[in-house]
Amino acid sequence: MFLLDDYLKIANSGMIWLLCSVTVVIALLQAVLYMRMARKTALEANIPQEVVNTSFRIGLISAIGPAMGVFIVMVGLMAAIGGPMAWTRLSIIGAAPTELTAATFGAEASGVELGGAGYGLTAMAVSWFTMALNGAGWLVVTGLFTPSLEKLREKMSGGDTKWLIVLSGACSLGIFGYLNNNEIIKGGGNACASVFGALSMVFLVKCIVPKCPKLMEYALGIAMIVGMACAVVFDVMAGK
């Protein structure tokens, strides 16, 4: 029977860092190769070097916001699944909500809460497997079915792109609503974090982001921090 500290020691061991770094290095090399290919293509297309440099600079600056949002979620994941795996998953996928959801589903499949009481080595392994399986599914579907996706999209939407947007949004709301419902039922700080996190997200998107669009990339991280802070205040006031 492994204790909490034991599984985190394994999750943050040197061997895990080494194995995870291989994947991150491959992703870094891919990014470098894409940049080289883009510059080569721009040269063949006779695009002025000044335009190319400006485009890369704008892209670099624009990437800071999403990266910071992912970093904030990564810090939370590190406390539950270890630094190396959180670093790897968010380096190659970059979809913080998706990775957090996958890790949570893995914990729930083991009958425990992500990072909570009873979350040990076995539960962590299930979370890791769920995250990997989720990412692998994207790769398999993309590789095998990309040529047919456009036909499937047109068939599902019936030519109505607005209906397709509604369908995709409904699926996302169902998934995250299910996750939040489990936390709200627990009551106390869990419910407080879910409710105030959701309210802060709505407030940010409706009131703040229209005035400062760049904050949209930070909205998820900010909402999570607000939710956690409200949960801590509630638990302290309740004497828990």
C-alpha cells in the first residue's frame, strides 16, 4: 500500500523525467522543423523577409497568453499526477481543460478524487493511461479519418454550420456539467469552488474580455484560482 508521498516520489523520479523529456524534445524538434519549412516556403513564394520576421514575432507574442493559461493548469496537475507527466501532456497536447478532464476521469474510474484521499499509485497510473488514451484517440482518428471528416461534418449538420456549432457546444457542456455536478453534490468547499469558478468565468467572458480580448487566454486559469480561493475561504470560515 503506497502512501501519498510515495506515489509522488515515483511520479517525480529522475527516470520519469528522463522518459517524459524524450517526448518533449521530439515536440520541440517538430516546432523547429515547421519554422524552417515556413521560412523556406516564404522564400520560394517571394515574401519579403521583413514580413516573415514580423509574422513570426506576432506569433511568438500571441503564444504567450495561451502558454500562461496552460502553465497555470499545469501547476495544479503537477500536485496530483507529478511534474514530468503534467509537463509532457501539456507540452504535446496543450489543451489544459481536456487533460484535466482526462486525469479526473481516470481518478473517478479508480473510485477516488483526483489528488484527494485514497489517490495513490494505482489511481495515478489510471489517470496517466486515460490521458494517453485520450491523446492517442485524436491521433488515430486524425490519421485514419481526416479525408472523410468533411463529408461526416456536412452529413451531421445537414449543411447548417450553426447547428454543428450547437451540437459541439452541447457535447462540451454535457461533459463538463457532469464533472461539476459531482463536485457540487459533495457540498462545502467543492461546491463553492465549482459555483464561484463558473460565475467568475462568466463574468470574465461577458464583462472583462470584450474590453481586453487578450485576457481570454487567461480566463480559465483565473477562474480556477478564484474558485480555489473561494473554497479555501469557505472551508476556513466553516472551520474545516
